[in-house]
Amino acid sequence: MSIKADKETLLKLGGSTKVAELLGYKDKQRVQNWMTRGIPAKVKLQYPHLFLNPNIQNESAA
């Protein structure tokens, strides 16, 4: 998956603040950094229902 696809996934999930809340992270900057660096593979594997879900990745933005 590309950085662009990771960014789109984060946006479809509600943005960096929402994703940080979903993951239980107090520091949203960590997730914000993924917009430019990509989502770490370790995180994708820890939360496959969010980041490896083809339904989220294939949905058109609302």
C-alpha cells in the first residue's frame, strides 16, 4: 500500500484525531505523521479491521 492510499484510509476513517481516539493514542501527532510517512506495518497488523479492511479502502469518500 502506498503512502497516498494510507492517507486516504486515514481520511475515510475520520482523520488523524478520530483514528488516534480509535486506537487509544493520547498524542494525535503520532497519527498525523502517518499522513506523510504512511501507516506503520506493525500498526496495520495490530488493527487489521481498520487498516486492512477492503471495504474501507474501496469506499468512495462521502
